[in-house]
Amino acid sequence: MEPVHPGLFTPSGLLGGSCGSCARRHFPVAVPCPWCGSDDVATVTLSAHGTLWGWTAVTAAPPGYDGPVPYGFGVVELPDDGLQVVTRLVDADPAALEEGAPMRFTVVALTPGMSTWAFERA
């Protein structure tokens, strides 16, 4: 399956930037570093494990979206990387999720032949 956008993720995790000057990470990869402006940015695979920070369900398709609804949407904290990422969630039922739940990275089908990333309960 083709990724929804190249360079955002691999089967192992999200692709982020790691700054050689300030040592901070960011997602997605960007040059210059969004924290300090340095051009010394390397691409790294971010942690595949995090903690659920906030969530909701998307019940109406946004303009131009052809994937299934409802779907979960939220913020997962990646403490090993010092980041919070806005992400799709595998679980679309907000009542099935709770703050602080352990989460893990996964790749899911978006449309036939296209994949995207998401986080699911670990």
C-alpha cells in the first residue's frame, strides 16, 4: 500500500527530525529546525509507544476525505521524544479510551491501496 504522503512514516514509526544543535525532536521532519533554526537536522524514527493525552471521534467526513467514518482522532504524547503528536486513533469510540492509556504506533488502511498511520491501545 502507498502511504498517504511519502516521508511521514514507515512500518516502524513516524519519521521525525532530530536537531544536532539543540537536540530537540519534531514531527514532521523540517529543515530548518522549528525550535532553534539550525539546518543540522537528521531524520529519525520516533518512538512507537506513547500515552493518550486527548481524543475525540470524527463522525462526518472532512472535505476531500474518502476514508471510513467514524474514526478516532487525538493527541498522543511520545515522552521518549519530548513530543505530542496529533494523530488518527484506531478506536473510534471515545468512551473506550481514557487519559493516560498506553498507545502504540500502527499502520492502517485509509482507502484501497493507501495507508496512513494511527495509534492503538497497547
